[in-house]
Amino acid sequence: MKVTIQEQRNPKTGNPITVIRGITHNPQVIDKLAKKLKSACGAGGFVDGKTVTVQGSHLKTVEKILMKDGYDVQLK
């Protein structure tokens, strides 16, 4: 499955956030993946539909975890 990872700025605070898009699993799997990513990064975050947002700049950590889980990762 192809997913896109992008670093953006939080529009409210201006702090960096890491956004993962393109996850096409059911909501339970997405929630489980989000919990795993947030735990590995030591950061907060949330799930909005099929998009996972992790607070902070964690491109490499998220990429490594997703590739290990068998995702086809594309950085933007």
C-alpha cells in the first residue's frame, strides 16, 4: 500500500507536524497504527479519517516504521 508522509506546519500554532496520508485500512487498523507511531515518536497526534497526524518533526522515524510494516512510502 502506498502512503505519503509530509511535514507541515500546524496552522494554529506554527509548530511542525508529520502527516501520513493514503492509508486504506479500516478505522481500527488506522487507530492501532497511529498509536504505534505516536508511541515510537514520543509525541501526541490524532486520526482524521484516513489521515494520521503526529505532532513534531518525525519524518525518518515514521518512514522507518511504515517501511518495516510493509508500506510503500513516498516522502513529500
